[in-house]
Amino acid sequence: MKEARIRNKARFDRTHRLRPRKIEEGDWVLVYDSSLDNQHRSTRKFAKRWFGPYMVRSVNDNATYHLMELDGTRITTPVVGKRIKAFKKRNEAEPNPGADSASSGEEDE
């Protein structure tokens, strides 16, 4: 019975992944606000559930991450890997939908 459980665990570990690519030091991540999961008031319905982006400062063996803000400020509390996801930076070649002609230096006369 014990050997069967060990084989099942090995199979489970091979087939189930938390994420397709490991998050490493220097990666940008978003952090999920799990405090909103059990609140059912309508005022919290449209609240922001993801915060960030943050940069990964270090990765621990127990699947926790030490983060820092993009300006270098360290966040003291480690974050569990289940609460973070990789942040995908926007490609600089893509147009910015929020930019208008006044911000680019062109003015309509």
C-alpha cells in the first residue's frame, strides 16, 4: 500500500504543475489579495484583487517568495507561491491605448 502511494505521488508530481514556468529572482509578479475571498458585500464586488507589479527578491525552498517594489523597497513579509502569478510586461513596440497626441508633444491648432 505504501509503495502504491509513493508511485501515485510521483505520478501526480509529474503531471500537475502549479505553473508552466518557475518564477525566479528578478521576475515581475502580481500578488492576489485573498482577504476578499470570504467577503460577500456588494461594496467589495469590484475591488482590486491583484496588486503589483513587484519584483522577486529571493525564492525560498518552501515555495515562498520575498518581494520588493520596483523602486527597490523591500517587502518584509514573504508571500506564498499560490498567491502570486507572473506579470507579463507590455512590449514597448505596441501602441499605448491611453496615450493621446497631446502627451506626445503634438498639438492640434
